[in-house]
Amino acid sequence: MKTLVTGAQGCIGSWVVKRLIEGGHDVVTFDVNDSLARLEMISDAAVVAKVDRRVGNIQDTAVVKKLVADEQITHIVHLAAVLMPFCAKNPVEGALINVVGTLNVFEAAREAGIGSRIVYASSSAVWGPTDEYGEGELTEDLPTRPRTHYGVYKAANEGNAKIYFANDGISSIGLRPWTVFGPGRDAGLTADPTLAMRAVARRQPFQIRLSGHMDLQYTQDVADIFIQCLFSEATGAHAFNLRGDVISMEDLVAMLEEIRPEAKGLITVAGNPVPVAYRMSDAALVNTVGAVPRTPLRQAVRATIDKFEALG
Ligand SMILES: NC(=O)c1ccc[n+]([C@@H]2O[C@H](COP(=O)([O-])OP(=O)(O)OC[C@H]3O[C@@H](n4cnc5c(N)ncnc54)[C@H](O)[C@@H]3O)[C@@H](O)[C@H]2O)c1
């Protein structure tokens, strides 16, 4: 049994690699970036030493196919992607990485005859703005209405995953995180809650450049849910919401000041809300793979600040 993690040097990828290796699994990583900085930040040296690291571009069909075949990969966590700001500025390259890259992973699995499922990162960005859905919780049967190229690419991946199940019997689970936070999160539109926690740890001023509500999901929980899905028995092509704790940015600042009163006044909020609905239900996920971890928000925020303080 050997797991390929694409986008392994990223925030979620580093946590998935750490948790897989800690769980005794064999892991091959694939990323265009060769730095292990995030993994080194969150893991001890023994974990980092066990990484079998490959550097390459997910757009390269032949490379991805060869890797999966040569390494006799049995499980895949596909996270390689560029995030919303990059896709907004570079729609063509964004599509090549996010959509064609995902097709490459499914093609590689199909050719290699992988029997186990692929777990891949979709995104809450498949949803439209919150006022399009009313007051109820978002369940997966509601129509997706992405307002960004990035969200459209993620919706396309969910559609292609369904075709791979219908045509080739490849089972998959796409997970839709909202704002992942915790050590290692430093890129993308919604990195600011984590950057604010780092600023609190360093006692530096910081302005969160987004307002409104976010669903904050702790890195370690998100990684563990990806892994739980990877080893679940579920068949079919699923796409599930992930759920953490919904909080306004003003309430997050108040929580940060309660946790570290000495940082009072350092963190401010400005800017527009993210145009993505945030009341996601994770009932379908839980019904399919069982109860999932959800560290209480205050505890996870405190652990994140503690970690940043330890890092200095
Ligand atoms: N972080 C969040 O809040 C969030 C929310 C929703 C969805 N997601 C999705 O989760 C996944 C991981 O996100 P993240 O926060 O860890 O992002 P990240 O930017 O930290 O990690 C993405 C990784 O993909 C790699 N990558 C980019 N282009 C590549 C290419 N052409 N070939 C190979 N590797 C490439 C990057 O080097 C990076 O290490 C992505 O698919 C993202 O769209 C994240």
C-alpha cells in the first residue's frame, strides 16, 4: 500500500503527509515546489526523513502517469492546485493546473488500474454568495453557483470525477474546505485568519483584509478527514462539504484578544466578505464516512498561536 500526495508541500498537503507518516503509511509526495519548509515547521525530523519527495508539474500527463505506475501507487490524495487570486489573474494557466492536472491524476489511476478511491480537494468556492441560498444550511443537493474561475474549475473537477466513476468505476471523494487555518497556512485569499494568529504571537499589528463570516477549519482536522475518506469503504463519486466553526472576523479578533490580552488593538478588519456562502452542512460526509474530527475553535486557535510563539 503506497499513497501519492500531490500538492504535498502546501498547507493541507504538509499536514496530510505528516499525519499519514505518523500513522505508519508509505508516502510519495509530488509538488512543483521542492521545499519541505511547511512540513519541517509542523513535524519532527523523523517524519521529514521518511518523505519520498518527487518534484514535477501536475500538468505533465506523462510524468504523472509514470509516477503512479512505477511506484505502484494504491491510494491518491490530490491537492496540487493554484488558489483563487492566481486563477483570477491567470485563468488559462489556472485551468491547466487545476482542471487538466486533476484529469491527469484520474487518467493515471485509470491506466494503472488503481482499485482504491482518489480523495481530492474541491472547495466551498463551488457555492455562490450566501444571499443566493437563504437562511438554511447548504447541502450537496443544492445547485452550485461559483462566482470565480477557481470555483468553476473545482465544480468541473467534481463533474469529471462523476464521469470517471460512471465510465471507469473509479471511486472518489472531493472535499470542499472553506477557510483552512493553522500552522502552515500562508497563501491564498483566506490565509488572513492564520496570518492574524501569527501576528498575535509576534505581537505585531495586522489587518485582516476580508470582512464578514468565515467557516474556519483546523489544518490537522482537515488532514485527518482527507485520510479518513482515503481509507473509507465508500464507493461512487462523492463531493462533500467540510464544516468547522462559522465566525465573523470581528468575533475572531475578540477571541484572539481574549486568548492573548497583551495583543489587544493589534488586529483590525477591513475589506469585503468572500463571495461564498458559509453555512455548509457536513451531514452527508458524516453519514458516509462516520464521525469526523472537529477540534473546538478556541482550542485550535490557541494551539496555533502557541505554535507560532514557539517558532518565534
Ligand atoms: N486552504 C484552504 O482554505 C482551501 C480551501 C478550499 C480548497 N482548498 C484546496 O485544497 C488544496 C490544497 O490547498 P492549500 O491551502 O494546501 O494550498 P497551497 O497553495 O498551500 O498548496 C498547494 C500546493 O500545490 C502545489 N502546486 C501548485 N501548482 C502545481 C503544479 N503545477 N504542479 C504540482 N504542484 C503544484 C504548490 O506548490 C503547493 O505546494 C488545493 O486544491 C486548494 O484549492 C484549500
